[in-house]
Amino acid sequence: MQKDRFIKAYTTLEFDKIRKRLADCAATSGAKELCLELEATYSREKISHLQAETTDARRLITYKGTPSFGSIKDISENVSRAEKGALLTPKELLEIANILRTCRGLIDYFKTDRSFDTVLDEVFSRLIPNKFLEDKITRAIVSEEMISDDASPNLGTIRRKMRGSNSRIREVLQKYITSPSYSKYLQENIVTMRNGRYVVPVKAECKNEVKGLLHDTSASGATMFIEPASVVEANNELRMLQSREEHEIERILAELSSLVSDASRAIWLDYQNISEISFY
């Protein structure tokens, strides 16, 4: 009879809609999932415990303010891939660093000005910070598209050489677009790129006046993009440096992915515990 009344109340209250509205207020994707998985109960013990969690969460917010959850993403797939030896992308690594930063922030929130105990203390105490890995990732990765020059000494050296090569090439080509002897052969007085190499746009009828390698022709056939012979060697050096840069970035991402793999269990638990705290 009690169960029948419970089912009737569940339907009358439209509990599914309540869960959906609760999920819409969740601060993290993990908390959202917990909201949608929430089951109604008629166990007095369970109800009392849930009410205590809500009451203590409210007490903490009233006393300390709402903690930051950093817009964290579900990193379960990222961690799983790292464990299998996959190379994580900068975006995936930054998401993991965000978990670790949020974890550290929540620990500070928990430990600062502890004036009373709560039933949530046990969950807070399960958080595992890893500032070494957090800093390692954030120092190496500037954004989803950019690896920092400081990610490794070798990468910094390679990029300094690349900037030097770029400057030398542009300095030589600047003479082509400003010198009366050559500028008259150009369709436009600009330096551009084709196939990853610096070139100048030469009028088709003047192609023999600028010695070098032809890389492309405009759709109309009126312009030929030529790499002057004087910059071929410098362009070759730049391409070699670009290849070295790509390999060094891959090595850095592999190293960071390996560190994530080593700490995978703790990172996954942090995500679960952050989701649980956010759910409260």
C-alpha cells in the first residue's frame, strides 16, 4: 500500500519534470547527470540524509559563498584514452588542468574558515590535488591552438630560430617589392605564401625576369607565385625548423598525456567528487 501511494505521488508530482528543472540549474555536466539520475525514495533514513546534505550545502553557501566549479567538462573519455597511450590534444589537456584547478580551489574553500562540520566534509576530504601536473599543463599550453615557447627549452630554441629565419626571408623579399628593378615585374607589391613557402606574385609575362621556383598560378593565369632563388635556402631552413617544431610539440603532448595516465585514477575520482559537491 505504501509503495502504491509512493508511485501515485511520484506521478502526481511529475518527478521527471522536477529532475529536468533541477538539472537545468546544475553548475557542471557531472552534476547535471546526477540530477537526471536522481530517484525518489520513501526511506526515512535516506530522506533524512538527503535533507542534511541540502541543509549543510546551504549553510556553507550562506557562510562562505558559492564555490567555483570552473565550467568543468567530463574528462572520463580523455583519461581513458590517456591510459591507453593516446596522444591527448591541447584542448583535452586543458580540460584536465581545469579539473585539477577546480579541485584545488574546492580544497581551499573547504579548509578556509572552518567554523562548523557538515555531512559534506567527507566528500571534500576525498579531493586529491595535483598542482605539479596542473602547472605542467598550464605552463605548456597557452590555448587550444597554441603551445607555449616555454613548454620546453628545445621548443623555445626552435622558435627563436624560426623567427630569425622569417625575418631574414622577409628582409630579402622586401627588397623585391620596394626595388624599382624588381617591383615593376610584380602583380602586387606584397609577400605571400604558397605551399608553406614565402613567394612574390609575378606578372605572367615577366616570369623569366625573377629567377626562382614557381609554386602556383592564379586562376586567371595572370599571376605566378615565384620563390626567388635568393630565399630558397632560407625557406628550406624554415621548413626544417617547422618540422622540428611539430615533432617537439608532439613529444610535449606525449609527455603530458603520459603524466595524465599516471594520475588517471585520482583525476577521475576528482571529477566524480567535484560533480557530487556541485550536485549538493
